[in-house]
Amino acid sequence: DQQVKQNSPSLSVQEGRISILNCDYTNSMFDYFLWYKKYPAEGPTFLISISSIKDKNEDGRFTVFLNKSAKHLSLHIVPSQPGDSAVYFCAASGEYGNKLVFGAGTILRVKS
Amino acid sequence: IAGITQAPTSQILAAGRRMTLRCTQDMRHNAMYWYRQDLGLGLRLIHYSNTAGTTGKGEVPDGYSVSRANTDDFPLTLASAVPSQTSVYFCASSANRGVSDGYTFGSGTRLTVV
């Protein structure tokens, strides 16, 4: 059973609007969460992260929110740009030390 | 340019053949990892190495082996390829045991086993 779940396979958003990507996890031992972005034919690239001691981390247009009680995190992109179109992976670590557990990914399409 | 180099970029392999996917990093990162990406399953850890000379099993290690003779190289070997090993393989590295800086990934190897 997947410990990190991204239940939306895809998301389509108009340019300039907010994109919200969601991620749920089941393992309460996870204490660090990351988002990766992946373009076709490239490797994933690190986007933003959050420690379990925080509930929000912001970096420019990207904000990650963590709700530990609900075992839920989300990535907000405001405003969305066509260049944000990519696959976004949620990842978590904690139980296995530095080894990341990834979700299945969400394809984001930003329409201009 | 500092980073991770994977080779080959893509490969079609007959079932039963042996194949080694190469991974080299020039960042002097201690830890290295191999993941496979499959549709609907995301990235799953195959094997990892926390430092040169040590390796460990990940979530899906069966059918794969690794070695870490030095800091820079982390090859992944399929001893006898099967069609279920058709996937995109990513090598990654991290500077230390923590994940606060994230992983650096290579561009991947697309492997098709027929």
C-alpha cells in the first residue's frame, strides 16, 4: 500500500490562477516532506520542502502547507505560469532515514 | 557542469540478458540512490548507498544489484532482465544523510525489456 498518495492524476489551470496540488500520507513517522517537479525526458528537480515542525513554507510563487493531524500537505502555485506545466511529485522521509518515499505524481497543465 | 550522468539514455534489451545502468556524480555526495518510475506508481526506491563501500535494499530490490566501489559511481545491474523491469530508471544523490537539501537526479535511462 502506498504510504504517500497523490489522488489527482492530473490538474488543469488557467494561467494566472492558483494551482493547488494535494498529497496525503499514512506513515506518522514521516517528519520531512518535499515537492519535486519533473519535465519530460528530464530527472525530477527539487522544488520546496517543509519540516514537520512547521505548517507552512513559502518560496516565491510556491507555498507548501502541512496539516499533520490530517496527514495532508498541499503545494500552492500563485500565479500559475505555462512553464509550470510538469509532473509534480510529493515525497516524504523519516522512517527510513534519508530515503525518500514518493507519491505517484500529478500532471499539471497551465493553459495560456 | 556538476551533476549526475546516467548512461545509456535509452535501451531496448532482450529478456534474459544482463544489463548495467551507469551512474556517475561529480558533486562528491556521500549518498546515492536508484529509483524506477512507473505510471501510477511514482518513483520507487530500488537500492541505495549511504557512503562508498556500503549498499542497502530499497522497496523493490528483487532482480537488481548495485555496487559502490568509490564515491562517484553507483552502477545498477539487472542480472537477467524480465519484461516487468521495463521502466524509467533514475539515479540520484544527496550530500549527507539528511534530506533538507533534497536529492539531485540524473536525466534517467528508459529501459524496454522485450
